[in-house]
Amino acid sequence: MMRGVLYSVALCGLLIYVVFELQSIYERSLPERVVRIDVYADRIAYRTSSYATPSLLAIGIKAAREAPRKLVLHDCARMGDFETVIGIVREQGHRSFDVELPEDC
């Protein structure tokens, strides 16, 4: 009886170890997550939230404390807001990021 219980506990421990190893292998195979700010025609997207104005985005960046590594403009009509977003990101102390613009801007 005792031998059966110990055998079951050992198998459960081995199963848990294998699951954690598989998760580790999976996470290493994923590409590195890039934090980005996307400026669309109707909103500004940062991480998991959307903001209507650049001033609201500034609050979101300050609260998240995670530096954006890429700024993307999707609508040329929002170029003014995009320049404001770049200024806000620089004011927060983040200097190293990529900028992506549409070809027709």
C-alpha cells in the first residue's frame, strides 16, 4: 500500500517536472515581445489599451513604466498626433525606439 502511494507521488512529481520543462521550451521558442505604440485613425493603441488622445497615452506610458520599442503610424492624417506621441515618449526618458511610417506619407 505504502509503496503504491510513493510510486504515485513520484509519477506526479515527474509529470509536473515534464510540464514545466515543456512550458520553458515553448516560451524560449516564442519571438521576443516588442512593446509598441500604434497610431490609428481613431485611436492610439499601447500594450492592451486604447487611448483617444496623446495626453491620455502619456498617463498610460507613465503608469506602465514599460518603454515602447516601436512607434507605428497607420494613418497619415494623424501625423500631428504621431509627432506629439514621439515627444511624449522622449519626455518619459525613452530614447531608443523604431519609427514606422506608411509609404505614402
